[in-house]
Amino acid sequence: MNINDFIVLVALPEHRVFAEEICEEMSESAKARGTGIAKRSPEYVAGKMVDGKAVIAFHKDGSWAGFCYIETWSHGQFVANSGLIVSPKYRKAGLANAIKHKIFDLSRQKYPKAKIFGLTTGLAVMKINSDLGYEPVTYSELTQDEEFWKGCQSCVNFEILKMKERKNCMCTAMLYDPVEQKHDAAKKFAEELHKNPTLYERFMSIKQKLVLKSKPQNKGLKSLLLLFTFLFNK
């Protein structure tokens, strides 16, 4: 099985019939990882399909294979590509990468001036984001829209986020800024992640120690991000 066995397209209103299955898989996947996601109802997901703000993937046999949707914050200044999910039976075929690229392109078409951001604990997603031009940033560089941060309440690490006064948490924040034009450096960062996954593990280990300290360590985290980026661009 490979990526040629799938079709990835902008979701259409008639794809609403898959909304409940998608939400169920999102929930099960979060449980399996021991992490939380912003819980969305089937009606919410279906609405994204109707509005043309989602990407869906199917196997060539017609079965649902993957999904992701667009959310906007701070009056369209920030965009998040949320809810990325791949059906368990279709994982490790490069589908997550294809969906992320498709939803990123759709976001750029719809919101060309917006900053695109994400929060992740996974190396695979971090690699994909870096390849698209995202860079690791501090939480202060993300949207401060209260509605976005309310979505974190369903995460198992929400108490840590509160304790850290929303300055950092277990997730790594990543941002694509269409104005700053640092995308070549970000792609270099992605290449090095592929070559040196142990460096990412070291980064996450140090980050976890900083996050779990009793007081917010925004300066320490920012220094760590700068060092991590420097290692990949020297």
C-alpha cells in the first residue's frame, strides 16, 4: 500500500456522512496516544465540509482514510490546520503528509496573509510542518484568542498549561509566517530532523524538564528553541 492508493481532495457537502466516523476516530486516537485534542462534534466537522474548509482522503475502494480541517482565530490573522487524523488501517503510507500538504495549500489560498500555526507532541507532524516552512516558536507568538485556548481544556495536560500561565506546555508550538520568509531555514530544519531524530528526542526531554518546573520558564524555552534551530542551520 502506498500513497497512489488514495485520493486527497477538498471535502464536499456530501461527505458529511463521514463526520461521525471521523470524530470517533479522533477521540480513539487521542486516548491511544494519551494526549488530548479539542473535541469537536460531528455537526461541527460537517460544517467545515459544507464551508469548503476541510480536506478528506479516501482509499481507492471508497472507504474513508483521513481528514483535516481549517480553523481561523483573531479575526483571520491566524489559521490552524486542526484535527489531522488517518484511519489506523491506512497509516504508514504517507497519507498524513499528503493531507497536511493539501490543507496547507487550501489555507494559503483562502487566507494568504494569515499566519498558520500548530501545536504538536509528535515528531512526524513536526517533520511535516518543518518541510512546509513552519518554525518552532514560543506560545506568545501564537494567537491569544481565548476561544482557541479553550479548546485545550479537553487535553490531559491542561492543568500544566494553566500552571505555566499559558506560556508553554508539553506541545511544541510551530508557526508559518508568510511575511518573514524563513522557509528555506525551516526546510533545512526538517531535513535534519529526518537525519537526526535523536536530537529531537533530546530537545523534547529538555523541554519537558523546563515545562514541569514550578514557575513559567518562557525565557528558558525560547533559548532552547533558538538553540535547537541553530543546530540545524549551522
